Amino acid sequence: MGLTNRSFVELTIVAAVCGLACTVWLWPRVASQRVASIAVRLGLIAASQALAVIALLAAVNGYFMFYGSWSALLGGGTAQSAATAGTAASPRPITITATDLGPVPGSGSVLPESANGKLAAKPPHYYAKHHTVAKHAVVGGPSLKGGLSRAARSAGELLQVTISGEHTGITSGRNFVYLPPQYFQPAYARARFPVVLALTGYPNEAWSLVKFLALPATAAGLVADGKIRPAVYVMMNSSVALPRDTECTDIPAGLQVESFFAQDVPLALERTFRVQPSGSGWAVLGYSAGGYCAAKLAMMYPYQFSAAVSMSGYYNTITGSGTGSLYGGSSGYRNENNLYWRLRRLPAPPVSILATSTRGEGAYPGTLAFLRLIHPPMRGYSMVLAQGGHNYGTWHRELPPGLEWLSRRLAPARPHVAPGRAAALGRPADRSLAAGGMGGYQMAAPVARSKR
Amino acid sequence: MGLTSRGLVAVLAVGAAGLLAGVLWLWPKLAGRGIRMILARIAALAVLELTVLGLIFAVVNRSADFYSSWSDLFGADTGSGAIIAGQYSASQAIAPVAVTGSSAVRLPGRGKARAGTLQTVRIHGQLSGLTMPGYIYLPAGYSAARRAARPLPVVAVISDQAGRRAAPDSARRLSATAAVQMAAGRLGPMIVVMLPSRSGQDQGCLNVPGGAQAATFFAQDLPHAIGSVYRAASPFTRRWALLGDSSGGYCALQLALTSSGTFAAAALPPGTYSAPPGSGEFGGSPQLRRQDNLAWLLRHRPMQPISVLLFARGRAQPLLSLARPPMYATSLGPAAGPWPLAAALDWIGTRLSRSGLAKG
């Protein structure tokens, strides 16, 4: 039975109620004031209390999706490992495991709704079983004659994907890609979209980015209001080997998680979707552990990610039992993963970072210290809320200004507009990519990476 | 009382202890029959259990600061924050490539026709902070202004010689070889960058843990610097190749294995490549030392989509036997010699034009 299954959570609640009922029922039998009776009472109370705690944990985990499965909680999962050593990685870097997940902007709900309403509010696993995909409609571009629902053109598409890293051999499942409605519109049929890579905290499931952070719904709303420009959102679990806490690190002689996000994921996206290759076309965003990942990836790979948003992130990893050894016992390599050390000892990278925190958060002083160390050509931006904690409510409030900030730093997808209509749109149709770009690369070139 | 205060934890802890003692002590009084007694038991147990759950929540919330206040917990906090931009003085950008000298490359023999340009440069890595002296050969007909033309592939030659006194000679010899091959039509136009393999202590183009970041220089800074100054292929097109001599061979293979997103091909002398040349800097970490062994990488990591050329068949050739698709390894044959420039450049040209053709 799945860890986050509703029936499992209900089972634990029933067990807790039964524990309480048993105690009430057995109560008179241990009512004497002998030591043995008192010991049995204590045992009964402890047992029913333990069942209540388990029910609470199961319910909280089921709701917030800290651990999505038993293997994520206890280990022993086979799906996410570097088992491909010495062999060729999967020829298809991205496998779409479910589609048609919504969300319909303006529905007032952060929950995804399917285009036809039938599959609304079902957990993501449901779609994988019950809904098969017209993959060509998503990957090859819009085939406007048929096969593509009108909903995709007006609401976009949310896909559940498994990403296989060619370079690192890491495979990460149950991640999500949101394609904006413009992706399917004729004017954008040849446009390459900027990409925002969004990373969860630890432990977590990528679905949290859809459900609690409401990233696709928020982005769709802001695009509809004209506040941000359309982008592709790749929503991923920052942990690729749960229950291990890998902190987006290339572990010496171990999992190469940093390279997976910095090299494999961009490559996989570029081979599958019409997205921009790098630099001003890519940004990374994350909360909590994902915030650390976002800041680190941007600082280590500024030619790949030109901007990062770290929401309630920290800037130096504390290794512990959850992480195991991340640095191979090298203090020098540990320092390289400490972003304060990097800012003090290495040249500042050419990236912009928005660091958010709240005055009530433990990470607030550390965030200020990080921002103080930033120096050109790196640029630091801060957003500090007066109230709020380390939770989705806070991050959800920080998201709209954060996305607007990101949108100003991303090279936009350029729609094909008939010459006479450019003025009617009220803004230049063909803003030069180089204006926001970092290098001299010709990013509008057709497929920029080889397929061999 | 604040949600994250010590007072709340103390009150709940004292309350839970008191309730537990009370329930244990008053147990016999609630042991009677009748619905009221049963309801009283349920109430006593439920209050105790909820107090303990509340205590657990308060302790966990305090340590992880999930919710900072009661209003935060009940979702009453609204409003967002303003984004404040940091104030910075204008930064002095260092030119990624400083050209300190330039000379014409001429074909040998009659006429001495001009066949490209050899520049003496210093390449500055913005990210690594390393500056490397080097040479850049630009083929005949190259012009940075011709933006419309297709960007040229690049081969990075990493050689111990490039850092030595004999460097100008070897750079001239190398660019002359490239010019001859191109003039004969055996090699398409490409940019050749010549760099030393040594940066400080490291000789393997590796990041010294907590020290000089040579891997960052070669894998990230170099393609970016060349791409921002010359009409060179973007690293993401995989139209970059590496060529290494006796000490640069480790660099070439190491970079191809770890940055296959940029480098599609590497040509190097045969060898075991079980450790970087020189002393090697692995920060006291046996794991870092292990992954510095390139044969270990080949055995324990996925095969990279690269082509590797060995200059000759050596005694032990682990590379040839370990490579499996999508990695391809081949050798030039015994007569090739230790530094068969022309043949290696021809092979690289074929590999790069193939990867170029494949992507249409």
C-alpha cells in the first residue's frame, strides 16, 4: 500500500481510533492500584499515543508529500540510481508518463484540472495509469489540424515526465513540465521558449511545486495579466536519490547530482521541447534545499543559468545523517560547495540572484550575510517579508514578484508577427535576444545541440 | 503566547505530564460502567493524546521554523514583499581574450601564400579567475565580421609545450600543419586554440579542491571566452574537440569524459591515464583520487557520447577495450609516432563535420 495513498492514511487513523477504543474497553480490567496494573495502564496509553502519532505523521506526509513512497522513506528504490554505469544511457532523455493535467488559469484553484474536467483533482499517479499521450502533439510542435485540444492552446499543458541523464546516468521520475498556451499557438510555432527550472525542498515530491507553490497556475495567471512573458517551467524534485539528501552535489566517486541538473536536464529539455539552449534563456528557482540548489547551480554554471531565485534557501550545506558524506572527506571540496566561501575566495560569477526570507525565519541572518558578500559582476536582490515562516504560504506570496523579476531577466520567446501587426500588440515583436544575452552565441539558430 | 516561543513548549510539556499523571492516578474512578463513564474515559484519553501531539508539533515547528506565528499557521498573513536591488559599483570587466601579438601563417614551398593568422593571446577565465597564455590559429578567410557565416568548429590543443620557452615554435609548427591540411582540402576550416596543461600545481586540467579551478577554466570559461570573441561554435553544439600531447593527453580525455556536452572528440597518446600527471591534488580524499583515474570513470560512469583517437596502439590499451557505444575509441596504428599532428587534425575534422552533418 502506497505511503501517500488515501487508504493508507485512513488505515492509520482507524488504527489510532481503535487504539483509543481498546484502551477504553480494557480500562476497568486494570483499575486496581497495584504496580502491575499501573504499568499496564502506562503501556496502553503509550500504545494508543503511538498510534495517534503515526496517524498524524501519515496524514501530514500524505498532505505535504515529504516522502512520496516507501522507497523514498526507507531507501531501496531502484528507479533512481546510477545503475547504467558502463552502458549507454536511455536514448530518450525525457519520457512523458502522463499528460493533460491542466491547469486552467483563472479557475481559482491551485489544483490542476484536466482539460475536459474528468480527471480533475486526481493524484498524479492516476494519470500515468489512465491517460495515454499523443506525444507528437507536445514534442514536435503544434499540429493545428487536429490531435491537439483547444484547451492546450488556451491553458497550456502540464506533463508528468521522467528525465534520464545521459552524462550522469541519473534518472529522476515524477517530475513535471508546464508548457504555456503560447507554446501551442501558431504565432509561436517556431519560437524557442525560455526555461525556468524549479526545484523542491528536501524531502519532497515535485508535485508540491504544482499543488502548493502553484507554480504553473501562478505563471499562467501572470502571463494572462501581461505581467510576465511565457516560459516553460520544469518542476523537479531536488532529491534524485531519496531518502538521501544529496544537496545538488557532485559526490566524489558517487552520484553526480550537480552535473545532472546543470548538464543533463538542459540537454534533455533542448532535445525534447522548443526551448532556448542556455544563458539568458535559462533560470533556476527553488525553495528551502531547492533554494540552495538554485543559488549554487547559478553560481557554478552562470553560462547555463543567468538568474536564480532562492526562496528561504540557505547558502551552505550542513551535512548530517541524511546527507552522508557529500565531499569525499575533502575540506577543500566542501568549501567549494559553501557559497559564502565561493564569494570570498573565487571570482564572482556573472549571475543575478534573488534571495528571499522572512524576519521570522532562522535562515534570515544567513541570507543577509550571503547578500552582503555579493559583488560585481554578480548582482544580489532581496525580498524580506515582515511575517511568514518556512512554508508554502510564504513562498506562494513571494512567487508573483519573484516570477516578474525572473521574466525581466529571461530572453523571451519571439512570436512570429505579421509586419503590420507588431504595433498593434503594443510592444516590439522582435526584441533582440542579444539585449539580455551574455555571450555572442546565436541562440535563435534552429536546433542548437546535435542529435548525432 | 507565541507559536515558536519556549513558553508554549513548556506549557504543553507540563500539561501533558500533568494529564498523564492525572489519568494514571484517577484511572480507578473512571473504571465504572455506564455511558457517562465511557465518555469520561474517551475525553480523558483524547485530551491527553491531543496535548502530546500538540507538544510534538510545537517542538518540531520550533526547530524547523515551519510556521513563524499563529497568523502564519492559520494562513492569515497576506501581502508580499518589495524586491530591493543591491547597490554595486560598476565593475571593471576583464577582456576574455587579450591579443598580444599576431603573425601571418604561410604555406611552405613556393609562393608562401598566406594561410591564416596566428595570434599570441592571454585567455582570462571569468569564472575560474585563471588566466592562461596561449595561441590561437585563425584559418584563411576567417573574419569575425562575417556574422552570417556558420560558426567554425574549435579544437583545443592542450600541450605541455605551450607553457614553455619553445612554445612559439611549436605553435607555429602546429598552425602551419593545420594550414597545410586545410589548403589541401583534407581539413575543413576550424579555429585552433593552443594552451598549456599546467596551471600552478595541477597538470591534469582538474579543479584542485578548494584551489585553482582548472576544470572550470577548460570546460566552461574557455568555450565562453572563445565564443564571445571569435566566430566560434557554441559549446552546446558539440563542435569542440581536444588534442593532447604527452601531458595534455590526460587533460583531453578527462575533459571529454566529464564535459561531453561541449567536447565531442579527443585525440591523445596511448596510456593508462590512471592518475593525473604530476603529483595530483585530490584534497586528501580517496574518492576524489578514485575518480581522477580515467579508467575508473570508464568502468563506473555511463559511457559518454564521445570519440577518442589514440595516436598508436600501445602495450596495454584499456581505453580501446573499455569503450562501448555511444563512446567510440580507435587508434592510428603503430607508425603514427608520438605527436602525429596532421593525422590527428584530419581525424578531428572528420568527427566534427560528422556531428555537424548529423544535426542537419
